[in-house]
Amino acid sequence: MSLDYGVDIPFVDHLGMTLEHFDGGESTLQLLPRPEHRNSHGVVHGGVVMTLLDVALATAARSVDPGMGVVTIEMKTSFVRPAPADEAHALVGHGKLLHRTRSLAFVEGSVLDAQGQLCAHATGTFKYVPSRAAQQGGAGRISTD
């Protein structure tokens, strides 16, 4: 069963990502590839893989303080092998918080195929920001990239 991100993220919804784990500096997401996720080589487009990594890293950073939002400061991605565009098997994105300061999160993550093989790895830095709800005087809602 998928978890709620806490806010409406139209691009993540459009891609079909689901949040499966969100706790203690770690997150797990799934993406079931669709035909429109493919590049000209028939594998999942690198931009889709990078977005899965970005959201996995961001949610890992937020998982220790869900009342805060985060914005991406920088992210480095290494593509290890093509991510298969197998519509029957989800890609899995994992994020892990490595270190946190008061305003920054240092995070790493990976995307694995259905056989558990590493397709891509990323490291990133995220800045903690007040959630949109907090900025507007609301409570309880959280934000991600």
C-alpha cells in the first residue's frame, strides 16, 4: 500500500511514482515503467530515472522532519546500467540520509531493477525550507520537490 506524500505533486503523480517507505532517514519509492517513460533505445529515459532519484533523496531527507519541505541544491547521478522499461516490474528507488545540519541534508540513493541490480546511484544536497502550509499559516501539510 502506497503512502501519502502529504501534498499534491503533479509531476510525480504524472510519472506514477508511489511512496512505499518514509521513516528514520530512509525512503523507498516504486515506479512501474510505461511506454512514455522510454527513450529511443527502449529503456527508461535518464530523466525519469533522475526524477525517481531526486524524489527518493528528498523524501529521505524529509523523513526525519516531515513538517519541513526540502529543495534540491545539487545532485550528482551515475548511470550504471540501463533501467529496463518492463511494464510488469517496477523500478525501486531508495534514499538514505547520510548527514543533516540545521538547514541542509546530505543524501544518497539508488535505483534498482526488478532483479535488484543497480541501475543508477546519486548523491545530493537538499535545503530544508518551511513547508508551504507553514508559510501560509496552515498546519500538518508537508512538501517535497
